[in-house]
Amino acid sequence: MKKPRPEDKTMALKVNEGIEQPAAVNREAVSHLARKRKSLLDAAAYVEGILKGDRVLLSQAITLVESSLPSHQQIAQEIIQACLPHSSKAVRIGITGVPGAGKSTFIEALGMHLVNNGHKLAVLTIDPSSQISKGSILGDKTRMEQLTTHPSAYIRPSASAGTLGGVARKTREAIVLCEASGFDTVFVETVGVGQSETAVHSMVDFFLLILIGGAGDELQGIKRGIMEMADGIVVNKADGDNIVRAERARAECENAIHLFPPPASGVPTKVLSCSALTGSNIPEVWQMIENFIQIVKSNGFFQHKRNNQLVQTMLDAISESLQHSFFQHPSVSAQLSVMEHLVRNRERSSYIAASQLLEVWFNALRGNNEPEKQG
């Protein structure tokens, strides 16, 4: 250790003694994480808590469902399997809309109407993930102040994790857990209008599209396929000076819907205007949804759609498992960077490279580990 230099009184510069630097690792945080890992319960404990309506255990179980760790996934699947017999009793409503349509404000207004009338509501909000950092703001709870604090409501924000249409990969499983926990209504809010809103449509009973009036050509940015999927359309922000524009937008939507083929549900798509800010026509929106559910239950479409959704869930699970198996296989991993280099340098077409990687995988599965020639 160096001795401190004697102070030179002729110099204006004074060297103070240094201070001891803090440790690079926060031992208290590490200890906290260790305690959290030790507190991981078995599947039976989570299931018992979920069935009793324990919000903390419900949130922890959804976190396990969303986790990519194999140990978490094993427990999560056990939880889901045990909760399945207690699910499928809630009404599932998908909510999407153009940017700026006021989806969060609308959800809070409709949600408060439901919980104030004896319903138990779970809201699964999907926030877009950054393609760069993979992070997400998850700000829906801050936008739904009243609903967040209501004892009959549960809001769970999730990151989209880059999945198509902004629907989190495990939203279906989260719905099962919320239903098992006693919620009779589940909202699934999507990021916004996109080409893959079919992902939401494939997991809900009623698909609601929210628009606004006075934003230019109301139908210009809406894809026809999304309007055809919608079981109901709401023109929001029909208040103040915007009432006339909102009513005009509602009339335009009604005229456009008449040009579409009849919906498979047998229930004509209804268009309403409302104001989530003032609460105007919010009860009528819920009445529209209730009428739709009542009709499709009586004509058999409700159960028919639920059965098709179960099949689609199986097919999606197969696709996801195959993709994971493909990219995690050592034989594929060994060749992937090579193929990427060849494709990037125009030495091989993307389609041929994909075909060759698949052949590597198939050969590995068949037990033929001979390396493919890359020349």
C-alpha cells in the first residue's frame, strides 16, 4: 500500500484521501433473489390458491406460464392441467382498435360498469415489446386507476414478446387461470389494429373493434378482414364537439358492413357510438355484447367456436414446439451461422438454405448424423 504523499503547501491542488468503493455485487439483492427462488411453491399450492381467488398466487402462476425456464414451464403446465376443469365459464372479449381510439379509457369505463353490477373482471392487456431492447412499458395499470383498485377487478399487463398481432404467447393459458380463479368476464386488449388480429379472434367469444370519428377517413386505415372479424364496432369519443363526427363515422361503418358477407355467428354486426370519458352509451355497449352471447349460445355457434379454438390451440402448440425443437437442436445450431453467412453474401438462396437446414434436422431426427455438404 502506497503511503500518502506529504501535502505541498505551495500547491493549490490538494489530494484528498479516497473513499472505499462499494462492492460490485449487491449482496442484499442477491439474497433477496435467493429467497424468492426458495419460495417457489409446488403446483398443488398454486392451484389451491387460484381456486380460492388468491390474487398473489394467481399472478405468480401467470408469471410461471410466461417464463421460458424449463423448470417453470413444468410447474406451469401442471397448474394449467389442474385448472382446466374449473375454466371455460367466463365470457371472453377481445378488444382492439386504431391507435388513439382510447382503448384503455374504454376498458376502464366498461369494466367499472361491469364490476359495479356484480361481475368479476380480469383484464389481460398486451403491451408492445421493443424490437431492440425487448422491453415493454406495461403502462395499462397507470391508465386504469379506478379499475386497478377495485376489489372485483384484476389487471395483468404482459409484454407481447414480439409475437404476431401483439398477443402474448401464453395469453390462452392466462385466461384459463383467471377463469379458474372465479372471474366471469375476461377482457383481452391487443396492441392495436394489425394483420394478425386473428390471434385474438381465435381465443375470445366476442371481438370488439374500437374506432374514432373526426380523424380523417375513418375507414381508410382499417383492413377489411378486421372489420369482417368484428362481432361489434364502437365509435368512441362521441362527446363535446366530436359528437357529430362520431355519428357520421358510425353511419359510414354501418354502410360498409352491409357490403360484407353475413357473419358465421348468424348475428349481424352492430355499430354503436359511445363516450368512455362521460360514460355515455357504455351500458348499451355491454347490452350489445350480452345479446350476442345469448344468441350464439342458443344457436350453437358459441360452443362450435370454443371447440375450434381448442383445436387451434393444439395446432399452435405443435408449431411452437417444432420451432423450438428445430432451432435448439445441436445439428441445426452448428449449421445455422454457416447458412446465414452464405445467404447474406448471396452465395445461396434463402429457400435452398432453409431446405438444407430442414434436411439437417430431419437427418438428425432419423439418427443420420452425417454432416451435409455445404459446398
